[in-house]
Amino acid sequence: MTFEAYMNNIRTRTGKEPKDFFDQAVQAGILRPDTKTMEFVAWLKNSSGLGHGHAMAVWEAFKRNGWVPLSEAPAASAKRGRP
């Protein structure tokens, strides 16, 4: 399933856009500078009834919109001596 297919399915199932979930997460205090992906995913699954893949798609939408820090994987690779 493509990212857009996930987003369309989420809109159909919930009537919400990623920004709606973002606003809810901010109000609930779940989005902080130290929020981990799986912490958010667990919260979204419990609060919205979405499955794991759909919750991950919402997190990806947050990343694509610059609403959460991007992955630190490149920095972690550099620490292990990889380019």
C-alpha cells in the first residue's frame, strides 16, 4: 500500500487529516521534543483505533511536514564510524 493510500484510508475511517491528529497529540501532551516514534504510535492506536501501519503513516506525515524531528539514523551511523 502506498503512503497516499494509507492517508486516504485514514481520512475515510476517521474523517481526520494529519493536522487533526497533530493538534490532538499536542493537546494531550504526547508531542514533546523527546517523543519517540513508538510512544506516539501507541498513543494514536489507543486514542483513534487505527492499526500500527496507519499510525506509522500518520507519524510519517508529521515528519514530512516538519512537525517532528527527522530520524537521527545518519548521526547514529556516523558515531559507529560509517559515512
